[in-house]
Amino acid sequence: MSPLLAGFTWLLLFQCAGEALVRLAGWPVPGPVAGMALLFFALLVRRSPPESLSVAADGLARHLSLLFVPAGVGVMLHVARVADEWLPIVVALTVSTVLAIAATALTFQWLARRQEGSESEQRG
Amino acid sequence: MMAQPFFELWVYLAATPLARLTLTLVMYAAGWWCYVRTGMHPLANPVLIAVALIVAALVLTDTTYKTYFDGAQFVHFLLGPAVVGLAVPLAREWDSVRRLAVPIAGALAVGSAVALVSAVGIGYALGASPATLLSLAPKSVTAPIAMGIAEKLRGLPALAAVFAVTTGILGAALGKYVLDACRVRDWRARGFALGLAAHGIGTARAFQVNADAGAFAGLAFALHGLLAAILFPLGYWALRGAS
């Protein structure tokens, strides 16, 4: 079996396992997220991801933006609502995206500098 | 003379998913071509261009979204395995994740709180309806997870998906300018911010700019999706239980 096909099969198997788990346990978590968690724990036990899984997962990740196109076209269904409420929607989406990017990046940079600063002090 | 066979061909194509699946990939290829031709300019986002071209084509041919989705669902379906596959970069980066646990946990907590509170707060202040607010709440989380969350919150899943995709496009388009203005030069911080605020579309953009940024974007995207998928329903239950 080619690595791509084998890797893709593993992804589907873990998605099925995730779907089964959340349905049986009645958890309000999307199935693929549970599948991701299961695969993550399996990979931690195994230490490094096998070649086949890397090929399939990286292939999907490289074309990730294509996969959002059908959902994006769904804007057609909500033209009336978006037209009625365009001001709160546009302002909320734009401002909150800008704020989230700035807050995340500044927090990460500040904490990473503090940590790496104290690590080099210990070494020095 | 020629009109009849062409008309029959059109009727055949209009009835199969093939035409809509092809339309999706061809329009994405056109969007990608524009993106590459502008030197990967952040504002020439391929998803934005593809969505605009497809909506125009559907309106011109009088095709409903439901008919379109019959074909496009094959592309949409791949989001599931793509979300599962996020475990791979997460496991691969696990050593640096553990080493940078404090900045990662801090940025994840601050960023996800800012994304949620500012979106719902601004929407509420400007008079958005409750269904719109509930669909805005998960907008920084990737579309399939946002749809799942909106469904649990009794928002509108399709609207949540549109908000998530729009957020991803906005983040990928504006991220560079925001990060430059904040003088963040650390590629890990830049990538993490894009993945957290703009999920998969921000992650795709980060991978195109820098490999380190891409890895940390994928990490933030995966962690934020996992956190949101667990905390949103719990928070909703807690609020509902309290009232």
C-alpha cells in the first residue's frame, strides 16, 4: 500500500474511533477532535509519527485552505442576515481578529523572552 | 442544430456532482494563480477569490447552495481527516511544546479569551441578534469545530462556518500588518498568533511564509480547536445550569 493511502486510512480509522467515542460517551465534542486527541496519544506512546501518517497529514495541511471553500460559499444562505446586521458583523470580526492576533503574539513573545532570559542566566 | 446536444450535456452536468466539484477546484486554482502572481500578497487570499468566483458562478447559473454542496461536499468532507491529522505536527513538535509550555499556555489562554470576548462584546454593543452572537462566539476556531460548537450552543452552524472562514481570511490578510505594527519578530510568536486567531487559513498562510511559523501555527490551531471543543459546551452547560 502506498504511504499516502496507508496514512489516509489511519486518519479515517482514528476519525471513526473519535466519532464512536463521543457518541457512546455522549460528550459534546466534535468527533474529529476526539480522533485528533486519540491519534495524538497513540503517537506519544510510539514516540515519532510513521512516514505514512506524515505524508497524509502534511498533504492535507498544505491544501487546508481549499477545504474551507465549500463552507465559505455558504455565505449565500445568509445574505439577508448578513445584509441586516452587516455593521456589527464586519466590525466584530475585523476588530476581534486584529486584537486576538496582537494579544496572542505579544503574550507569547513576552513569556518566551522571560523564560529564555532566565534560562541563559542560569547557564551563564 | 448544435443546440440540442449541448443542452442535453448541460442538463446532464447540472445533475451530477462532477460539475460543482470541478467548479470548486478550478476556481480555487484561479484564486491560487492570482495569489502566486501577486507574490503571495496577503490581501490576494485564494479562499476569498475562490469563494467570490463560485458565488458569482452559482448566482449566474441560478444554482442553489444545496445543489452546489452536493458536489462540493467531497472537498468539505476532507476537513474531518485534516483535523485528525493535526495530531501529527502536535506530536512532532511535542518536545518544543513542553519546553515552551508556559508561553504556549499563556498565549492560548489570553488569545482565545480576547477572540471570544471581543467578538461577542462588539457584536452585542452594536446590536447583533442573539443567533448571530452565538454564531460569532466560536469564529476563531476552525470551521468544522465552529459548526459543531454553534450547533451545541443553538446558534446557526452554517453561519458560524461563514464567520470562521471570514475570520481566517481576515487573519491571513491582516496578520502581517498587525504583527509588524506590534513589532513581533519571533517567528514562533507570529505563527502561533495566526494559527490561534485565524485557524487553518492562518496556518496555511504561516506555512507559506516561514517553516517555524507554520509549525507553531499548526500547534495553536490544534490546541485552540481542542480547548474550544471541550470548554464551550462545558461553559454553556454551566451558564444554563446557573440561570
